[in-house]
Amino acid sequence: MGSMAKSKGLAERRQHKRFQVHGGAFAVLRPQSDILGQVIDIVGEIVDISQGGLMFRYIAGENRSHNPFELDIVLAGDDFRLDKIPFRAASDVDMAGELSLSPTTVRRQGVQFGMLTHDQKAQLQYFIQNYATGTVRLDYSAPVKEEGQSLSCR
């Protein structure tokens, strides 16, 4: 299947517009059960976000946990924090070629949000309206700014 057909298929599956996130926004994945503090949190910079999920880049070390995680969204230099977001991993891709650090690797993970509480939905909408801009192309390059675009999400 060609890349154009793949992009079209991916776009048809998405239910929500994705927005590029300003720098300084991070996804924090914490293991739900931290046995003796041996598992390190995964912290990654959020690349894009929608009402249905987000994509972030992170540096994967050798001690990656395969335990279930809790997801938080935090903003550096700000009091904003959205805690304990239910989610499932949709993708986790090695970004070889973008930045090669050995023995660590840069990865890109996409997550789909689960059932959010009313408060979590409101906080997520606030985050998108205040800390995101433009829509994201499916190839994850620069955002496309659409004329008259509203950041309100349905």
C-alpha cells in the first residue's frame, strides 16, 4: 500500500483533529505498581494531542517496564497538571535515524485515551485551547494552519 493510501486510511480512522503542542508539555507514564522503586518513570515531550489521544517522544533506557502505567500531562513552568488519564498504547516506534544515542534510543509513542471523567475532559479541552496550535499533518511534520480554524473540540 502506498504512503498516500496509508495516510488516507489513517485519517479516516481518526475521530478528532490533532494539534501541535507548544514546547514544555510532557507526558509522564508512571508504573501503577512501583516495586521497591526500581522502575523509572517514562517522561516524554508531547508532539501532538487531540480529544482522543496524544503522541510523545521519549528516550528509552534499558530498564523499560512492561507493567500497566498511569498517564499524566504536565507543563513545565506552569501549574497545569492532568493526572491519571486512562489510556491504551496505540503505537511505540523506534525513531532510529532521528537521533542515535547508544544504549538508549529515541522512541515515539501514541496513546489513545480511555473513558475520561468530566473534569479530565474539561482540563484536556483547556490544555488544547491554551497550549496547542494548528493541525498536524499525518507525516508529523510542521503543522498546517487553517484559515478561520477554531480550537474548540467536539
